[in-house]
Amino acid sequence: MAQDVELTIFEHLAELRSRLFKAALALLIGTLISIIFTTQVLELLIKPLAHPPQVISPTEHFFVYFQVALICGVTLAMPVIVYQIVRFMLPGLLPQERKYLYFLLPGVAFCFTAGVAFAALIMLPAAINFMQGFLSTVVEANWTLGNYVSFVTRILFWMGMVFQTPLLMFFLTKLGLISPKKLSAFRKYAIVLVAVIAALVTPTPDPVNMAIVMVPLYLLYEVGIILSRLAYLGHKEPDAETTAS
């Protein structure tokens, strides 16, 4: 049964503190676990570079190491973080809605990991190769480790978030906020929106790299429509006579 009890401002603050503490604890545990394989992840991230990146300060590689461990920790802790956020924002979830939330949590981790993997293995190598070759006869691309990893981790994080789109569409359909029919009608606008997102996310302005991002983003929207239809099964549409009356 939904919890419809009114909370005071201090109770809301106490609830927020509790949720933030649990999310931070999950992030800390995930980051500590990630330290085990951070070196291998860092080697994978710098693999597209023609030359190893340089460091220009004694502590730069130290901070970069923990920056990579942090993004890996976010990936591992994402289900817990999302759960704490949703439970704070929607304290009145019905039992049926909570069941959908529990069902989506493993999918959150999978989709975020898939987005990070797509960016690391497909999107970034193509973009890095383009950027290294651009004006190569005029300038020499000797990037620092800190700047390069900061750039890469931003791309990894936002691609992981964008890959949550199908799950968000499924959950919003279950809550009755959207429908497959509306999503299908919005398809032509979604193409434009996907192009804008690809232009913002893609680190280079060339059409090839934009296409590498646009195609999977649009496919994610189509997958979201399929999940929305699955979520809509059993929903009774009002018939024509009822609507007319």
C-alpha cells in the first residue's frame, strides 16, 4: 500500500540525508572494488592514442587513476543510486509500481554499462583517430593524461545516462504518463532530437562520428517504443461509444 503520510520539512530532510548517505556508501564501495581493475580500464581508454599521453605535474597520474576508478564505481553503484533517488522522489509508489522499479534496477546497471562500453569501444576510438589526424601536418597532438581522461570520462558518463532512455520510457508508460501511440507519433521529432543530442555529445563535428552516435541513439528510441508497448499490455483503451458519450 502506498505511503500517503504527510512528512514535515525536517522529516523530508532526514529522509534526504538517509538516501544520500546510502547512495554515497554504494558509490564508495563500488569505487573501492573498481580499484582492482582500474589500471586495465585506463590502458583500454588510452589505447586509441598514437602515443602515450604525458603528465606535467607530479600528482596528475595519481588523480587520473582515482578519476577512472570513480567512473567505474558509478557504473557499479548505478542501480543503488537510481533506487535511492526514485524512492525519495516518489515515496507514494504503489506495490505494483514498486515491482516495476525492482525489475528495472538490474536493467539500469546493464544499460549504463552498455552505454559506457559503446563509448569506450566504438565511439571514442573513431573520434580520437579523427582528432589526432586533423591538422596533423600543422600541429603535433601531445595531450596530457589529465585532460584526455577528463574528456573521455565525461563522454562515458553521459553516454551511459543516454542509454537509460528505453528503461525510462518503459517506467513512464507503466505510470501512465506516456503511451506507445504518443511515442510513435513523436518519432519524427525524436529524429531531430537525436541529431541535436548527437551533435552535443559527439566530440568531433564530422558527419561520420555523428552518425556513429545517432544510429544507436535512434535505435534506443525504437527499443523504448517496444518496451512501452510491452508495458502497455493489458491496458484498456476506452471504446468509441464510451468516448462519444
